[in-house]
Amino acid sequence: MIGLILDRRYKIISSLSAGGFGHTYLAEDTKRPGNPICVVKQLHPPAQDPNTIKIARDLFAKEAETLERLGQYPQIPRLFAYFEQQQEFYLVQEFIPGSTLAEEIQVGHPWTEEKARQLLIAVLEILTFVHGQRVIHRDIKPANLIRRQSDGKLVLIDFGAVKEIATQTVNSQGQVTSTVAIGTRGYMPLEQLNGYPQYSSDIYASGVMGIQAVTGLGVNDLLKLKDPDNLSAGEIIWQNRAQVSSEFAAIVDRMVRVDYRQRYQTAADALTVLRDTVKIATRQPSSLPAKQSVNVAQRLRQLPKRVWLIVASGLTVVLLSGLGIASWQNYQKNAQASVLLEQAREKINREDYGAASSDLNQLLRIQPQNGEAYFWRAYSHSKSFDLDSTKKAIADYTQALRYLKPVTPQVGIQFSVDSNTKLPIITDVPYQLPAAQAGVRQNDQILAIDGQPTVNKTDTQLQKLLHGEANTPITLRLTRKGTSEFEVTFKRVMAPNQQLAVIYGQRSFTRWREKDYAGALQDARKAQEIVPGSKSTGLFHYYEGLALAGQGKKQDALYAYGKAITDDPKLEKPYIKKGEILRQLNKPLEAVEVYNQALQVNPNFVEAYSERGETRFNYLGQKQAAIQDFTKIIQLRPQVHSIVEPNYLANAYFQRGRAYLDLGKSQAAIADFNSLLSQKPLARHPCRSAAPHRSLSISCAELCACTRAGH
């Protein structure tokens, strides 16, 4: 590559680094005065098939736009150009003269607490901006921080998201997969290692650098401070290796917690605490506990041997009997709680939400920290018509998020039980998790789990069969349309608890109902972060769209609804909401096209016919076409199961009657209004009184029909 001119402009003069993701070179910009030095990054797609190249190209353009935006910050290199040449991708960035932090943080040379504090403040200042742009760096480490020669400030380089271009492939099922986790061993927390980076993952890596600095240990030595047989189980025990205050140690400890929810959730939070902490003298170990221990030991040794044996044996008996009683009581409580939870879920399946709430109230008196119970009670509240039901649901969803474990052993499937076959059908298979990698697909039916038949089993019983410890194997016997029965075996892995995504999504929707649009938006995006690449993100993008629309951000909401449709085309509501916004933007033809897409997915989608009919009638004046849509609804004869559901059948008679009146077909209109009168009284007016842009005022016959109907 040396001497090669790329894009007829950038002449490669030396190689800076090379790795699995690509090469980094120094180059001259031959088309600028003085041929200034720049950095050229060459990124290799992992495969050359057309699908992989297309995905890489799309991702490359997206990440280049992100780098362009990030480069506006003075401590991030500017992006000068990006281009593709012979199916290789290139970024051209600003060259930063200086040395990396890897040259400053050296093994065997611990820093002072104050010097390490200033380092963390400098890094967190940059991360506050980066995270504010909704970007996770994913590879924070000393080698990616340059001390700029001109002013001594730190500059953050080598964003991990760009490396995704060199990891994304398409498998035989057409699914996008990542060939390797982005990041560096030792700096990557558990959730990032498993493919679920969070903003707090960058905070974890920053904390590890801080520990390196004050201990003088290498990152591999820090790993040895955990249990070598289970690196994911414990925290880093480092305080005894450094001379720092308890306040500083507590801050860094929180930055590097294994549970990502127990860390500072934003760089700004950690930055504020570090800035506000007053420097105190290096802590000295107190001698008081040791003296007390010596005195107790001396007094015990002074007791006669016979008395000491009696004391010891008495303690043993008391302890053992106490433990036995406690264990039995705990067993009884756990058994009772399991029965109550199972009863509650069965009642929820029957839509008996009041009775389910009673069971869950009793369960929470037994186990006040049962996150599962809070989740199902919140769900029951959300289905209630009580005055404060939404507020109660939000409070319970919040408690569920507090008590449920953020990282659990995962199989990587979601399912529902088919009402006909009584077998579980897989509804979603997140591509990063073991089931997808073992070849399990959406719509597969599960016949058995580890040899146990699944037919006629409840949702709770199936969840128990799927549950197990991390790294333990599980075997599914499956059937797939067009194939005979087959088995797949794979291991459970530790991954973010997918139920948390569901809870964030449900709380987002409930907050939207309460008009807390900012909270709803935050929850929807949090849900997306937990299950990236999952079909479920379609629902969470829909919730995001609702929140954005509530804030009046119509273009952003349109984009979110579009993402929801892309992620899950069978999800119906995003089509309706997208069409609604397009009508508000005076784009009725585009709204009709969205309804057409919805009807291609589901030809019996009643609401899409209703919205398309009203758009054609009220916005476009296409009365005959509107009549066809309303006639289709009447043929489908949708039923109303609740007073809060719209009565599409009544609305279809009403709107078709209006259209007939406009066309001068009075008898047909009267027939429809009479059919409307035969409908059961509704809780609200079927004509959706807010219909805008009516071309004609309501006629006398129409008004009489509505008056006689009692509206």
C-alpha cells in the first residue's frame, strides 16, 4: 500500500497499525496546500457476497455521518472524507500529533489519586458529549486516548461502532450476524462481551483505566483480581493495591460494577460526582477493629476449657436449629409464592385482572422484592379502568425494573402457545443469542424441551423448562413447515434479561398514556438497547414514534414508525400512526400508500380499510373508492369486545352512508343509516367527529340519523 494514491488524492506514506478489522495508515492529502498529513482507515468487510457488501455499505455511510457529527467536538478527530474503492471502505480523519495514554500508564508506576481523578474527569467530559449524541464508543482504553502535543488535552480516537463494518455478515437464513464482539479484553464488561453494549459500558472501561493508573497493574493482572474460574461473577478487588481515599474508591467501584444498572448510568453523573468530591488524605487502615478482635479472642482463651466447649457446642446447636427453621420457612414461602404467581398468570390469560391483582398483592406481602410479581401486577393495572390505574402500573413497572436481575442465563427465544395445537410457537429469535446461532427460526414449533413434551403446558411451565444455569446445555425438538422433526442442542449464555426490555416498553406505552412523552421516549429507546437486532424492536420503535409524535416531532415520529414496520412488518399499529401523521402533514396520497402496504401484509386489516376509506373520502374526494373500503369492512363484520374499542362496523355504515349521500344515492344512504341504528349503542360517536377537511357539511338526513341514534 505504501506509495499508493487512494481516491486520486490520498498518498499512503506509512502504516500505523493493522488488525482483524483493517489497516490504519498515515497519508498525505495531495490536493491541499502543503500536502498535510491525515489518517486513512481501511476497513475490510468479512465477506464479499453481495448481501454482506450491501450491509457494510449502508453501515459505513451511517457511521461516517456519525463521525462527521462527533468531529465537531474539539477533542475528537475531524472526518475529512469517506469513500469506497474496490469493495474496501476508507475513512480519512484528522491526524493528531501526540502520544497515547498507554505510554503514560505504565506497569509498576502507580499514579497519585489526584492525577487519576483528573484523568477520569478528562475522559468523562469527552464521553458526556459522545453519549449525548447517542453513540457508545465501545473501545475505551489507554491506546485510544492521545495526549495532544499542541495543548496537552486528551483526544478520543478509534470508535468501535465503525469496526462493525468489518464484522457484519449474512448467514444462510438471511440474518445479519456479527463475527466478533467489538472492544478489548479486560476493558469490556459482561454485557458488551455478549453483544449488548450500554452507555455505562464506556464508564466501566474508564473505571478500569483509573484502577490501572492508581495500582500500576496491567489489565491482565486486573483480571486476576477476580475469580479465575468465573470472571463474570465478581467485582474487581483492587483497593488493597492502591493508596486512595475511600470516597475515590467508592466512585471507581461504582464505575466498574458487574451489573451495568448499578453503575453510573451517564458519563455526566460520574463526572459530577468526581468534580464534587473533595480531595482528602490517603486513607489509613484503622487499628480499632483489630484491637477489639484481640480482646475478644483473649477473653475466650481465658475461659475454662469445659465452659468454652459448652459455649461452642451451644452456639452450634442454636445456629443449626436456627438455620433449619429459616430454611423451612423460606421453602414454604417460595412454594406459596410460586403457586400464587402461577394462579395470577392463569387469571391474566382469562382476562380476570382483578382476581390476578389480588393474588399478586398476597404474593408481594410474602416476597416484597419479587420483580416478576410487580411486572404482572403492573400489567393487570394497565388493563384496568380504575382512576389511577396507569399511575399504579408505572410504579409497579419501576419496582419490577428495580428487583429483576439485569443479566440472566438466556436461551434466546420468545414464544406464544398456539390455541389450536397447544404447542409453543417461536415468535422471535434475537440473532446474537444461542438459539439463532444453532439454527432455530421464527415460527418453529417446540415439541419437547430436554425430552419433556411441551403440548398442553402453561406459559409458566414452559419457562421453567427453558430456565437453567449459564453454560448448561439445552435440547429442543422442533418441527418446521416443510421439514420433518429435528433436534438442536446449544448452551445457555449470560445476557441482558430480555424481560427488562418488555418492561421498559410497557412502561413507555403507559407513560405515553399519561402524556409523559419524555419519559416514554427514554423507556422506548432503553428497550431497544437491550434487545438490538430483535423482532421486538419493531414494537419499541412504535412506542418511540408515539412519544415523538406526542412531543410534536412529526418527522422523527415518521422515521420511528418506518423503523417499526421494517423490523416487524406484521405489527399493525405503526402503519396506522404513520398514515395519521402523513395526513397531518397534508400528504394524503402517501398515507393511502402506507395503508396499501398494511393491507398487503394483512388483507383483513379492518382499521387499515377504515383509515384508507376516510382518507379517500375526507381528503381526496374519492367517494367511490371510499365506498369500496367501507363495504369491505361491512363484509368482514368486525366485532366489538369492549366499550373502549372503536366500532368499525358502525363507522363503516355511517361513512358509507355519507358517501352515498354525496353521490346522490339517497336510498342507499338511508339503508346504511338504518343499519347504523340497528347497532348497539356505543360509548363514543362512531363518526370520529374530528374528521378534518370535509368537503360537504352534514346533510339533514345524516343529522337526523345521528340524532335518532342517540349521539
